[in-house]
Amino acid sequence: MAAALIQAVDDRQPHLLRLPAQQGSASALEEVRYALGSRHIRAGTVVLEAGRWPLRLPELRQLQGLLTPLQLDLIRVAGDHPETLVAAAALGLEIDPGTPQTIAAPAPAVVASDLLVHRGTLRSGDHLQAEGSVLLLGDVNPGARISAAGNVLVWGRLRGIAHAGVAGDRKARIVALQLRPLQLRIADMVARGPEGLPPPGLAEQALLVDGEIRIDPAAPDFSG
């Protein structure tokens, strides 16, 4: 099955660009070129359904380059591959890690040693807590909280409140693809998040240095 572009019924809805369920001999960009060249497309926004395709930062930028001349704006990427979600979030795009899950449905949370893995965006009023470290595959929206006795790792945008080292671990860190929280806490130290957006492709980490919370660049490798 080839890639397909499903056009929106009106200007208020985004077009849907869907990659094949199974990867074949064609690359993702070749698939997209085929889908875009098949018919006239009305200008508008686009949601990419990447499925299991691993799309890195250069590939997503090239894909945006195919859309721009057609007055198509990629706004969101849905997919199951972590590498694709990392690249999309690094470009400032909305991400949808598979079927959205919230804290009210704890089934997606999986404990691997002392790491709690949770798929889905935390929305206002949600609070995700972990006895060890926590890895969130999604965003932390304003009004949501995420806290852990160990590290807080967000494979997405952190715009709510994050607290690492809640039991007093001053070596804990907070890492996110877009680290712009309302408030940061590491152990007993508190700081406000930075203003402005980070450069595309740059993850950031917050850690304690000389008794103060400092924000540094961090490679998007959240092994904890």
C-alpha cells in the first residue's frame, strides 16, 4: 500500500498524510512525493501519520520542504517510533505518540527496573508521579505536573511543572526536547523555566550546579 493524502472536508480541518503501514523499498520521502503528485491539493495544514516509520530530523525537514511549495504546513506528527517523535518535537511540531492516554488510564505505564515509562500527554490537572525515574513519551501541558524521586525525562515539550529528586536526590536532572516549564524543582531547589524557544534539534537538561538549577544543552538520549 502506498502513502495517501486524505484532504480535509473544509479549511478548518487539517489534511491527513498517511505513510504505508509497512515499509517497502521506497523511502518515506519517495512515498510522500508520490502522494503529493497524484492530484491538486488545497492549501492548508497537514497532520502526518507516520506509523512505525523512523523519521529523523533531516528527513522531517525535507518532508516540510516538499509541503511548503504547495502551501501546506505540517503541524502535527503521529507515530509509534520514538525517533520520529523526538525529531518532530525538536522541530516544534505537535506530537501524538500513538493513541493518546491520560493519567486516568494507568495501563500504558510500564515499570522497567526503576524507570516508569508513560505514553501520552499530561493535560491540565494531571499529575504523574514515580518512585524512581520517569520517562514520558508526550508533552506536559501547562497546569500539569510530573515528579519523580529520580530523573524526569520528557520526550516532548515540558510546559507544566516538573520536580526531580523529590526525596532529596540533588544529582537528579530534568531533560526535555523543549524545556519551557512554568516551574522547575530539583530536590529542594526551585527555579522558573527559561523564556524563548530552544534552537531546533536541541534538547535541554536542568541540573544542580553549585547549589543552583542550571540549564544546559543535552543530547536527545534519555537513557536516564
